[in-house]
Amino acid sequence: MISKPPFDDNIKAEVMKMILTNIETVPGMNIVAQYGLVTGSTVRAKNAIKDFGAGLKNMVGGELKSYTELLTEARKEAIARMQEQAVKMGANAVVNVRLATSSVTVGAAEVYAYGTAVKVEPKG
């Protein structure tokens, strides 16, 4: 079962409104404050039963759907943790968002999200 980040209601509302972008600016907005680097990560291990099924699938070819689902959920959780950190700093946007993965140990991988927390306001 995938756990959800433990947001309180105030943080959850701000996270839902947060702007995320993988570029340096937010089109139509001015960056009025920069709060620095924000990060979020999660480490996920493979399930032995799913791993066995994926091993069989690997022999015949095709997508390893259990791994795709695992990494999709891990990305969502890492991004949510990054957003929570940004909200606590006073940001309403994160620019230059990047994702990275790494193998932590046999059968476990880390998904790491990072970016720059900023406050943006509409131009004009």
C-alpha cells in the first residue's frame, strides 16, 4: 500500500495551488522572492512476488507494469514532499524542478525531486 504524505489541511490547500515548472521562470509571472533549494525523496523496495512476475515478463519482453506503477507513485510522493517543504518556506511556486533516480541497494531505488522555491506574482 502506498502511503500518502502527512499534510495538515492548511499545507494541503497550499500544495494544491502550487505552481511547478521545469523552466527558470513562470510565464506571465514575476519572481518576487527566492527561498532556495527544496527537495523531496522516497526509497521504494520491490515486492518479492511482483519481482518474480516481472522477471518472467522480462524473459518474454514488454512493459514491467508493476515497476512502472511503483516508480509513478514514488515520483508523486517525492514531488509532494518537495512541495510541502516549499510551502513551509512561504513559496507558492517551484521552478527548475528536476527528478533523479538512484539504486540504493539490491531491489530498492530512491526517487529524488528538487527545485528552487520562489514566490511569484502576476506581471503588471
